[in-house]
Amino acid sequence: MLQTPYYIIYEEKLIRNLTLLKKVEKEADVKIIMAFKANALWKTFPIINKYFSSSTASSLNEMQLSLEFLGNDVHAYCPVYTDKTFPEFLKGCSHITFNSLAQFYHFHPAIIEWNEANPDSKVSAGIRVNPHCSVIETDIYNPCVPGSRFGESREALVDGLPTGLDGIHFHALCESDSHDLAKVLDALKQQYGHLLKQAKWLNMGGGHLMTRKGYDIDFLIALMKNLHAVYPGLKIIMEPGSAFTWQTGDLVTEVLDVVENAGIKTAIIDASFACHMPDCLEMPYKPVIKEALPDIDNPDLRTNDSSFGVPKRYTYRLGGNSCLSGDFVGDWDFSSPLKPGDRLTLCDMNHYTTVKTNMFNGIQHPSIWLKPIEGDPILLRRFSYEDYRSRMD
Ligand SMILES: Cc1ncc(COP(=O)(O)O)c(C=O)c1O
């Protein structure tokens, strides 16, 4: 048995997602590139690389990781570039998208100079626009909320794309379906249709959760065929992150203690929501636990006992091992009481989770394992005191 806490990534599940994405890429006639923000476990890149080698980076570090471990076709989108970082982006990227025209005009001379000096590795520039179409309910993940800092306004682009801009980028989705994409595309065409006729490429950002059960892939393919028909010659790029690593890994923990206060029983586990599953608090969402009973609509049933033929449910809050009071996300029911030593598997803890962890409180960081299709799990990384120390001065 592996020592808890640990993340485990399943090669088989990863390959299932990659195969599906590859099929979509072909049938929809789009280019799919991987967004690093959802997954940067570079030791799994040899698996990904057999299917996809292009990526989108939102920082120099992400770009570097791609160049070193994934492939050298890197598209960049950063909310802002600086005079210091931009020359590095020019060296490492094939496409660079700007968040504002002001940034584009500032860096345009550098792009011209680069492209003249490097005719074999020219950089294509794009501008992010904001379709102002909100299909996401959680504001923290909605780039189209009024006042959003993302994307140039329609007013600034009424006269078309300035010379030097080849592409248009939008990102307006989050864990969305293709029907949401259709709504955003309608809004985009209404506001920026004149640019689509002019542009060489359209990057439709991320948030396309094609690997989620129930995602309407046929509708996506039809939508893309229609887009190609209306705008022939427009190359379409999608940069999902979550879809690559959706449901490909879990976090396995152990109950260390059970405490009770005001009738609430909390099982304290050897991991933390704040440190090791931060999206649970940020989104917020309550993860599925493999060993728990399925959620019920009527919580009163929890108090029933087996004398009425309803199996008793034992309810516990799960608490993280950090000192943050709010390091918990909800209650789960179990078929028997929890006790120290019980293992609990928090499901779907790869995309955005492994990249967003932190070392608050200095608590033990979960190790990372890869379960290959055949054979025993392989240790990718174990964290130690040196990792904690090296992040500080
Ligand atoms: C510009 C951009 N592209 C791509 C993505 C990836 O989105 P997702 O992981 O939801 O597919 C994001 C996520 O925030 C993003 O901001």
C-alpha cells in the first residue's frame, strides 16, 4: 500500500481522454493545443506527447516547460507582457495573443524586427476580444463579467484588425458544453464578425469539456463545419486544459482523528482542502469520495436507522490538516463509522488541482504517483522539508 497522502494519475484514463480529443481534432478540423494552466505534470508529458505536442502558455515558465518536455509549438496568451519578458516569448512562441491593443502597439515593432531576422520562425500576433456572453455561473471563472479585464472592446476594433494582427482569441467558457460554445459564437459573430472575415486564425480559448460524459461532440463537429463554411480559410484553434486531464487522477488520504463539536463529527484527514485541493474552496465544490455513500436529496434520511429498512448513514464532515478554520467543504455519508486509519479517495484531483497546490503551514505535501496501464505505480515525486525550505528565504 502506498503511503498517504498521495495523488495518483491513471495512464489509462489519460489515454482515453487524449484519444477522444484527437478524434475531435480530426473530425471537427480544428487544432487542439493543451493549456498548461490545468496540467503541468511534465513527467506525464511523454504520454501526452504521443497525441499532442502544441500548447498554450500564460507565462514564461509554462512556455519553458513546453519547450523542454512537450513540443516547440507554443502559443502564448498573457494578460500582460513586459519589456523584460517579451523578447523571451518571441524566441519561444509561434503565436502571441495580446489582451489589449495598447500592448500590441507597444510590442509590434519588436515582432516586426524578430520576423525580419527570423523568417523561418516567424511569430503570428493575435488580439483577445471579449464576446460579452456569460454562460458561466461562477463569477471567479467568468471572463465575461461586466468590467472584466480580459479582451479588447468591440469599439476599439470597429475599423477592423490593425496591420500586424493575424488572429483573434476569445476565452469565455469553463467546463462548458458545445451548446454554450454556440451561444458565445453567435455573440462573437454579432460583435466581431467583420474581424472573422479578415483574420487568419481564431483561437476559441479553453473551457470545452469534451471529455465529460454527456458533452455533445456531434454538435461541436457540426458547429465547426458551419464555421468553416462561413469563414473559409479561417484556422480554428481550441486550447482546453481541463478536458485533457478530466477524471484522470485521485487524491488518496487517511483519517487521522475524529472530533466532535456541537453535534458535528469531523474526520481530520492527512491532507488539506486549502493546500491540496484549493479549487474545492475557491469554486467551491464538493468532491466525490469513492468510499462514501452517494449523496441523497433528503438529508433527513441520514437520521433514519436500519429498523425501517433504510440502511443507517454515518455523517462526517471532512477536515483538512491545516490550521485554517475553513479548511473543509461539506459532509459525506458513510455506511459505517469512520476511524483513524481509514483511507478515503477524493476523486478527480488532477486538472487544476496538482498545479494549484501550496505549502501553507508547511504540512506534508502529497506525493505524486503514476499508475501505468501495466505494472505497479511509479513514483513521480515525493516532497520533503527541502521543498518547503527552498520556496522561502
Ligand atoms: C486563456 C485561457 N485559455 C485556456 C484556458 C483553459 O481552460 P480550461 O481548463 O477550462 O479548458 C483558460 C483557463 O482559465 C484560459 O484562461
